[in-house]
Amino acid sequence: MKNFMDDNFLLRTKTAEYLYHEHAKKMPIIDYHSHLIPNQIAENKQFDNITQPWLYGDHYKWRAMRTNGVDEKYCTGNASDWEKFQKWAETVPHTLRNPLFHWTHLELKRYFGVSALLNSSSAKSIYEKTMELLQDDDFRVQGLLRKMNVKVVCTTDDPTDNLEFHKSIANTVSAFKVFPTWRPDKAMAVEDPVTYNQYISLLAEVAEMEMNSYSDLILALQKRHDFFHEQGCRLSDHGLENFYAEVYTQSEIDSIFRKIRDGKNLTQEEILKFKSAALYDFALMDHAKNWTQQFHIGALRNNNTRLFKTLGPDTGFDSIGDFSTAIPMSKFLNRLDIDDKLAKTVIYNLNPSDNEVFATMLGNFQDGSVPGKIQFGSGWWFLDQKDGMEKQMNALSNLGLLSRFVGMLTDSRSFLSYPRHEYFRRILCNLLGNDVENGELPNDKELLGNMVENICYNNANEYFKFQE
């Protein structure tokens, strides 16, 4: 019987142990998709206690706490930091077989050297030890990133953002790079005319232009796209229920834009046509600058209306959606391919039943111009756990080229989440190690070692080309 979370955690064979310790472990991290807060990096924020980087904004933990019968005041409410941590500590023993149990103890061990299990009995001593360590300059935000050997961080940013903190980081930090990611979702969120027009007015102000037509909208976004590129941005990101690929005419889109600018509600058909036009035009911008476009597909958001109205979005009330994806994805990618405007693309599914659909669809649009040009993204959100990662990598292996995979990301709001890369790397090495031990792959250490290093770091470094 193995000890919990020892040096060979998740590594079931000698080959897996070799691949992880000799190859995966040493590789730096490119975190090409995160929700980290740029101003906290620029200001090299110091946290008062572990609750602040660990529980503020972490809807994974909030969902578990609510499920465990914890009152909302200890999740998003006005309880003290200690009280929130205490309630999380009481919840952790109940997360056995949930990835939170692994993440929690990996993070305690890697950042703070804490090997004890977190529970109600150990909570006070762990809280005090981590609080003491967090007062050290090495445990400020930038130190936490250096500790995990992070070389690139990509944040998620709205087109209206002035990126002042990215500029500051670029001028003052040399140990790693922080780049913005273009996230124009609000520019196509036309379901609510009031909210949409407030956003468009802000965009017009930032772009310093009038916003009277759809062409004005695209011009304003192009100006901001240019600005993001100047600040090192090489990635866009789109969080969508599904791809939008309705047939439309330009005159229809012009009329729809005028209608919503007049504050009128759109029909469902008009909404889908507008989103289709906007998504296509966004893709043209990315292709023109040799960016990579990312699509996160399949979240059914804000299911609890009562708590959405009370707490707002991204507070733990989203789930896996069940959408028909193959046809709209094919139509969207095919139109861009026909026009020779299909940029490098990473697509993430949230419903595991779509793994093979996504993996086969992406193979349709590889064109030989870039290795792995169309990427099947890593297990995302509800799937960034052992079972989800294994299923994603098995589908990619069976239907594409795992060797060209750009690997893991954090998709996190927490500066303590980087052990998720270690988690992924151990799972990857274990998959390959099992195949070697079973005689399904050759015991070629150089071949396998190079593959592991490429997936952990080299592929992403070559694919995204952040420095160009």
C-alpha cells in the first residue's frame, strides 16, 4: 500500500516514476489561460492569510461547502477569514474522491510544506503556520509564481480594459511574463438591451468614437484589438454555450444592431444571427494577427436565479450543458477555412460525452501549416480532474496526436492553484507508463521523455509564440 501523496503520488509504475521525476517535474509552466487578477501581480500583493488567495473567488470550494451544509456567509458572506477557513477545513474530509481533496493537500504541501491532512482538528495550526509564511516577501504574489517555475501567465481581459497593470508588470518584472487575453464576450451579449447598451457606450468611450452602426462596433473592437496586440496579447478567448454559425446578410446585422441600440428586445433568431456575425468577425481579427483563438464550449450558466440575483455570476451555480455541438462547430470552422481565415484554434468541451465529437471535428481542419494547429483543449472546469484528464487524453490519443498537445492550464483565480500542472503531469506520465508496462508502447526513454517534456512545456512555447 502506498502512502498518501508521497513522491510517487498517482504514479503506478516504474516507467511513470521515471518520466515524471526525470522529465515532467523540471519543466517550467506556461499558464496560457487563467483568471488571475493583473493588479495583484503588478502590486506584488501580500495576503494576510490563506483564506484570501484560497477562498476568495473560488466557486469550486464554495460549491463543496454549500453541499456540506455550510451557510452562505462562510462562502461569499461577511464571516471572518478565520471562520471561512475553519468551515472549509471542516468540509475537506467530506471531499474524499473529489479533486478538491487532492488539490487542497498538494497546495498546502508545495507552497507551505504542510503534510498534515486539513480537518477541523488541524485547522488552527495550519492557518497560523500559513499566515506566518505569507508575511515573508517570498510569499507575495510574484514569489508564489516564481516558486512554481511559472514563465508565462495569460490573464483574461475585456476589450475595454486599459491594461495598465500589464504595462507595469512588463516594465518591472523579469522572472516571468504576463500577457492579456482578449475576451470580447460582452460585445456579443445582446440578450439584454439595457446591459448591452451600457457596455457599448463604455466601448465607444474607450475607443473614442461614435457607435451608431455595426461597422462602428467592429471598428471600435479592431482598435482595441490592435491595442491589445501592442501589449503582447496573442490569444483570444470566448466562453460560449455553443458555436454560432447561422446564415445572415450584412443588411440583417445592420438592422439588428440598430434595433438593439434603440433598446428593443431581439428575437431568438436575431440573437443567433448577430452572434454568428460577431463571432466570425472576431475570428478574422485573430487570423490577421496570427493570434490563437480559444473557445470554451458547453457551460450552462447561472442556473440558480435566486442566488444569481443575490451573488452575481461566477459564484458556483453553473453546470455542464447538453448542447448539440457538431453541426454549428463544423459550419463555423468550415466557413473560416473556406475563406482561408482560420487561425490557430484551441477548443475545450465541458460535456465529456463530446470528447470524441470534438477530437474528430478538429482533425477535419488541420492543414499542415502548424503542428497541432487545431487543438483539443485540456480537461476544463468540471473535467480538470483525474478521470476527465484521462478521458480527454485518451480521446486525443485515439483520434489525433497526443504528442502535439499544448498541455495544461490553471483556468483559476487563485495564485495557489499551480500544483494543478503537477497533477496533470503526473496523470500524463502515469498513462504513458501504464502503456509501456503493458507492452503497448516501446520502453524508449528518450522518445517518451521528449514527448513528456514537449506536452508539459515545449509545445505550448512553440505554438503560442508569445514573444513574437
